[in-house]
Amino acid sequence: MQVTVTVNGTTETHDVEPRMLLVQYLREVRGLTGTNVGCDTTSCGACTVLLNGESVKSCTVLAAQADGQEITTIEGMAAPDGTLHPIQEAFREHHGLQCGFCTPGMVMAIASFLKEHPDPTEAEVRAGLEGNLCRCTGYHNIVQAALAAARSGALVP
């Protein structure tokens, strides 16, 4: 079947299998490998992207369901000149990553979260990230990065 999807501002049409997951479409068809495949069971959040500005786990969405929709991946967060998005910059400044595997999904989840909670408390950030797992950091620096991004006025691109 054909799908037309706008990813990071670029609209393309492709033939895909009806059962193809959005994460597979992004990685295999669009070549955007920043969106990671972690668990394939919606448990880890490594595949989180923005679908029309809302965070979704792309391993639970079919590419066909994204037809006509707008997707933002981690590759679409930085400015065209390479300037990091304020959330990415906050992760760098606050050492919000170790191995980096969960980082793209965390950044995308935080982008959606901050849209709805522009001035969150630490407890709200922790609750907002419940669906995204990190096995390396203990979350402290990720939470600090999210709070710093909120203070900077970080908005979804």
C-alpha cells in the first residue's frame, strides 16, 4: 500500500507492507536510524517519536496509520545548521545520557511532555517519563536535563 508521510518537514510517498511498523518505516525506508528499536513490546520507549506533536511509541503504530500525518524524529530536533534543540543541549550540559540508547526516545518524550507541562516539578517529570526506560543513568541527570530545558523555554520544533 502507499503511504505519504511528512517526516522532519520532508514529505515522501512510499509503498509499504500493510503490517510494517512506523519504527521500521522510519529506519528502513526513510533511513532515519536515530529512532531505536528496543523491546518491540511498548515497554521501553526507545522508539518514541512525535506524531502530530504527540509522543508515541513507534513500535505500536503501523506506517499505514501515519499516512497523511507529520512525524518528528530525533533527527528533526536540531536546527538545519546543526544547532542542538534546547532539550538536546540540556542533555549535553547535564550529562543526561550514558550509553545513549534511550536518549532519542527520552528527548522526544520530554519534548511532548514540556508542550503540555511547560513548568514541571521534578515529580511531574519523573511521572511523565514513566514509559521510557533507561538502564544506565538512574534518571537523575535526565530529570535535571528536562527541568533545565523547561527553564530555557524549550518548545517542540
